[in-house]
Amino acid sequence: MLKRLFVGEEGQTLIEYGLLVALIAIVCIAILTVLGRKTKDVFITIEQSMVTTV
């Protein structure tokens, strides 16, 4: 059964799809990490400007 998985093209396709999903997940996590930091900085700036004007 394992031999068929590695020899047959269905197994290769499954592995390729798995690698694509993993790559997409890594890219999404990286983007969310960067955007999360920038969003946090924006909110901190807004908060500080509100405190100084009040």
C-alpha cells in the first residue's frame, strides 16, 4: 500500500497539494504578523494623541 502511494501519481498529487497548503499557511501567518504589528502601532499612536489633547 505504501509502495503504491509513492509510485502512483495520486500520492504525488496529494503531497503537492499538502506542500501548497503549507506554503499558503506560512505566507498568511507572516502577513498577519506584520499587519498585526502595524495595526497595533496605529492604535497606540491614536491613543497617545487622544491622551495629549484631552
